[in-house]
Amino acid sequence: MGRPPVAPAYGPLQEAICEGQDGLLFQPGDEAGLARCLRDLVADPERRRALGAAARRKVLSCHQWVHNAQAVLELIAQEPPMKRPRLADDAVRSGQAQSGRRI
């Protein structure tokens, strides 16, 4: 069983929680809004369980490191290979000074 998130509607929290579907949001600094959210969850155990279960499903399907790592690997695979920048050590090894003259 998951626990329904209750959070201020701010930044990444409001992006991560779908109000009324997998958690509850209140306006930042709104103590009465926070109290209302908590009161609603205490008064309605079925809704509390449903929101908690939805939040858990969401986290398990979207926010595990394995899924995030796979998404990063897919993005990397789409990028063309980068040309390695020429470093000062490469120039010294090849016998070229920074001015481009042979040493």
C-alpha cells in the first residue's frame, strides 16, 4: 500500500503530483489548505488508499533509476559521436607548439 503525497503546489512537486489523481496539493504557505488536505484523507480512507495506490503505481512505473538510466542511454545512442577536442598535451606530443610551428 502506498501513501498519498500531500505537498505544496510548487516547482517539481506540482509537476510530479496530479492533483486528486495520485496526491493532493495546497498553495505554499496555506496552512488551512494543508489542514484541509489532511482532514480529507483522514475522513475518507477509501480515497486515501486509492490516491496512495495510484502514487505507488506512478513511482514504480516512472521514477525508478533503472527507467531513468535506460532513458539516458537511449538519448546517448541517438547523439552522433563527438569529435574529441585537441588538447595542449596532444600538440606537445605531436611536436607542434601553440603557435602551430614544429618544435
